[in-house]
Amino acid sequence: MIEFLGSRKLEKEKMDSLTEAEKIRESQKEQSLNRRIEDLISKKFDESGMHEKMNDMNFMMEELAEKMDQLMILNKSNCRQNVNPSARKLRVKEMITLMFQQHGSLSAPQLCKLLNLSRTRCSEYLKEMENKGVLESELKCRKRFYRFRQ
């Protein structure tokens, strides 16, 4: 009887070790399939050109961040209390120049929203820059649009 029980115990251990081996084999197959799927996805991603597009977008985002930093610096410098009026005027004109470089053509209301200036003050700067020959204006549907003179 003891011999019979011992042989049953051995058979059970063999079965357990066989199921463990099968589980290990299944796990290895699954890992192999996952690697192959990842390789295929990576290959398709590279072939689609998305990698280059993402690099281009990252580059544009970095440029945009730099321009935003420049605008923040200019804006902070304009918010100082004891600023010489002519120096403030120069900084505002620099900000206007940056806006026209980025947007091309703008109306006075659009520009005053971007720079947080009053419409009157913004129009004064635009007229002054137009009179100096820096900007030119064009009337479209009762709106005056300004852009750099070519």
C-alpha cells in the first residue's frame, strides 16, 4: 500500500512539473509574440513617416516656447513702474514687430488683444509706424489691416 501511495505521489509530481513546463513554454511563446508585435508596430511607425512629423512638431513647439519666453520678457519689462516713456514706447514697438513677424497681417483690434493695449494706444503706435514707413495698411471690409512694408 505504501508503495502504491508513493508511486501515486511520484506521478502527481511528474504531472505538476509537466504543467509547470507547459506554463513556462506558453509564457515564452506569449513573450515572443509580444516582441514580434512590437517590432511590427515599430516598423510600421517608421515607414509611415510619423517619426519625422513628430520631430518636426517638437521642433516647432520648442520655437514657440522660445517666442513665448521672449514675449513674456518683453511684457514683464513693460509692466515695470518707473519706465522711461520713450523706452516703453520702444519695447511696445518691438512687441508689435514680433507680432507682425509671427502673424503677417493684423488689424488694430487684433493687435491690441494680443498685446493687452488699449485700442487708442495701439492705433497710435500703428499710425506712427505707418508714417515712418515701417508698416503699410490696407482697408478690407471696413477694417484696416497692417503689415510690414515690402
